[in-house]
Amino acid sequence: MTLGETLISAWQQAMGDGRGDIELEGKTYPVTVSKVKGLRMVEFNVGPYRIVGIEQNPKTGSRWAELAREGNRIMQFRCRGRYVANVCEGKLLRYPAWKALELPE
């Protein structure tokens, strides 16, 4: 699987299916809930990259939060401390940081 396909799979399992853990490349990673805001989170490895997926907080002022308030399921993904992509209802959107960090397509 490509990195993009992996992010979509992580979203599908955590947000689409609502699973308590996700399975990627034969490894299982727990989906946790943040204590303060109650958002789903998952941390996993893809090759040498440590990825953190965080459910979009619908209580912020961003356009993604507006979509979340409308019922869209969105997960933002971070790598090396930068947001690199999100998956909204199964569709991947790469951010400029993806290329800046030279992540594989």
C-alpha cells in the first residue's frame, strides 16, 4: 500500500467503521480518545514514518470543522510535527507539508 492508501485505510477503520483498533500491514494500533476534547486518535508507523491521526474538532473555526459539524467524518494526519494530510469521508487531501517533508506519494 502507498502512504496515501494507508491513511485512507486508517480513516476507514477508525472513523468509518468506528473500530477500537486498526490493523495496518499486519500490526494492530489502538484508537484512543483524547481526555480533554474527546477526539479519536491513532498513532502508527508506515515504514520509517510515525503518523498520528486526529479526529477533526468540530468546535474550531476552520472550514474542516464546519464540514465536521455538518456530519462529515474527518481525520487530520501529522508526521514529524506537521499536518501533512486529511481524509474526509474517504477522500485524501495532501497538504503542502507532504512535499516539504518529501513523503512518498
